Amino acid sequence: MTNTFNDTILKAFRGEPTDHVPVWFMRQAGRSQPEYRKLKEKYSLFEITHQPELCAYVTRLPVEQYNVDAAILYKDIMSPLPAIGVDVEIKKGIGPVIDNPIRSKADVEKLGEIDPDSDVPYVLDTIRLLTREQLNVPLIGFSGAPFTLASYMIEGGPSKNYNKTKAMMYADSEAWFKLMDKLADMTITYVKAQIRAGAKAIQIFDSWVGALNVQDYRTFIKPVMERIFSELREENVPLIMFGVGAGHLAKDWHDLPLDVVGLDWRTSITEARNMGIQKPVQGNLDPAILLADWDTIETRTKAILDQGMQQPGYIFNLGHGVFPEVNPETLRRLTEFVHNYSKKA
């Protein structure tokens, strides 16, 4: 590794004071980068993630280009599912498609267990390559959360309303909780392997859990999240939670044994603090604003920073992932602006 290791973001994750507000972006690697698009002409997402040298290159590119304070491992939340017996294919223009959807308790019982060293060695090799040789910032590992993974597995692909998923939850709670347990076991094993390989923080993406109300979240999801975070706590790395359209669940996330509450753009940092969220928060510029003129971007970013900087433990991010249409130069300029605006005199 060259230069000094920049651990600013780890301090912020722990709620400690920092010299500047650290920055990373969800989906900072990938579709908005010309270098990545060039690679995609030759390789599929599956092929890139299975080649550690290539995957490490894609992961570290935003750190080199934008000067962000963390890298996030380039891969898909579907990556561990084939290991437990789920046939998943990422289809262009659609997303993950699963040919053998889960519809019953018998289907759940057929699911296997993951052995990361033999099932996803390429993921661990990519992490080792990055953390031992290539990065001077922390690497964030990640996993999908049980509800979001289950929604793909039950629906057979992306969904607008999660009707089949909710139907299983309400009508066959025995199958549901069995599936939650299977996915929790997989998540814990998979994430612990990422940490052992060198990941310095973990984000759990429950992208679609905002589709549930608070009561259903507490009944059908919160117990399994409690178990996941309690077991991951033992690894002593910062744990972040994020979902889309899930501001109404933020207080329940805050109760879980995790370190950082990720906010999408619908809930302001002030609103979250007024809700009683005292843990570090991450967020939350609307990614669509990155397509506006620079004055608009700067004004909106300042407003978010002014809220976030009122107490230690704040990490600047977007309220969801970077769009393919975003100019990489905008992300570089935004990172620089956040660093300069928030720098301690």
C-alpha cells in the first residue's frame, strides 16, 4: 500500500470526531465510469466479480478518481445465493431473475448452506488483494438482508409490490421464519468471511424492506436482524444498515446492535435526530440532484452537511446509488467540496 492509511471514516462510524466529513457513494464503482463501461463490452458482471484482479480494479477505481474515504466491494447482493441452491441470473435491463422461486416450506428446506472458502473464494481473494496491496482507505464489505433477498427468491425477480413475498409472510409464517433463519445463517457466515479477509466495515442492504409497515417489520423482520447484528458484533467492525423508502423504520434500526443508520433522501438528518436517533448517521443527497447544475448540487449538499455536522459520527453519502448518467467529474468535485466545506480550521 502506498500513502498513509486514511481511517477517517472508521472514526466517524464509531461516532468519534474527525478532521473532515468522510465520503463514499453507493454504486460508486460501475455504470457511471467510462472505464467500467469499456470493461462491460468484454465481460459480464458475473465474469468481472469472478476475476479478483479485475474486480479489485473496478472496486478501487473510484477511490483513485474521486478521492473518497472508503471503497465498497464491487459485487451484487445475489453473489452468495447460488451457493445455497438458488439459480440466479442477472438479466440486462431486468435485474436478478430466479428460475426456481421459493414458494413453500419444502422449497425452503431444500436450501443448503454456504461455505465461503469453497463457494465464493473469488470474493475473498478480491478483498485480500485490495486490503493487503491496493487500498489506502478502508474497504466496506456488504450483504443483502433476509427480507430483500427473500423478495427476489419468492417473486422470482424484481417486484413493484412484493405481493407473493408478503403472502408467504402472512399466510405461511412457519415457512417464512424458516427462510429468514436460513438467510440469516448465510449472511452471518458470508459477512464473517469478508471481515476475516480484510473488510473493515460492513453495510447490510435491506433495499426493499421499506415496503413493510412498522408493525410487520417488528414481527417478521426485526428478530432476524437482531440475531444477524448480534453475531456480527463479535467481529468488532462498524456495522451499517441501509434501505430505500424506510425512514419509518429508522428508529427500529437504531434499536438494533449496529453502529450506523443509513438514511435515504426521503428522511432528513434533522428529522432522524428528532426521532431520537443518536447513533452515527450516513446520507443522504438525492442521487438525481447529481444531474442538476453545480450550484444546485452545492446548495443541497451544504444543507445536508450543516445538519450532519451538528454532532460527531456523520458520513456523507447519497440517498441511494449513483445513476449511470452521472458524470464522474461531478463525483470528484462533490467529494472535494464535502472535504473542504467540513474541514476543521
